[in-house]
Amino acid sequence: MAVETVKLEFDNQYRGHMEVKNGKVPMGEGAMSPYNLLLGALGGCLFHTFLDIVNKKRLTFNKVRMEINGNKRTTVPTTLENAHIKFIVEGADNEKQFEKSVALAEQYCSIHATVAKVANITLELSFE
């Protein structure tokens, strides 16, 4: 398994960036927050897993849009308490198979499994 390396650099005002081998993301004050990145990682992993599944099933679609909302607990440590994923598939050729594919993606996505250890994750699937 490949080792992932993430480099972070911040100034003394919480302005900085995260850098990986193929890109850089601004972080901190006025940029991406750690929870923005966490929810983005959840959506990115879920979509990647979903894409592998639909490709194996030879399903077709035009586009997927996601909106993920999350809230943190008020008690320390303030871990993620809930996350809600709106998963919208445009141009699906077989809605029933897409429903099954999204359910499998939730089951096999590693970041979903990790976050689900501390947070309640719900998913709302719709088609356009």
C-alpha cells in the first residue's frame, strides 16, 4: 500500500496551506477549514467508490452532485456528530441499480467507514 504524505504550513495568524504531490489547497483563516476538508474527503471517497461500482456494472450517468452538511458536538472533543449527504445523479440509465450502487459505496468507502465510527451519516439519493 502506498504511503500518503500531506505537508502543512501555517503562519502565526492561521493562514496556510496543505500540499500533496499533485497539488496545494489553502487552509485556515479565509480558506478551507479542517471540517471542510473532512466533509470533502467523505464525498470524494464516496464518489470514487461509487464510480468503481457503476463502472463494473456498466451503468451510465451524466453527472453526480453532492451536498454534505455536518455538525460537531458541543462537548470536548468536538467530534463530528452528524453528516447528511444529498447525492443527486443526473441521467442515470437504471435507477434501481444506482440505488444499489450507492448503498454499496456507503458500505465500501473507507472514509465513510472511518467517519461513521464517531458520527451518524445519512444519505438522501435523488435522480434528475
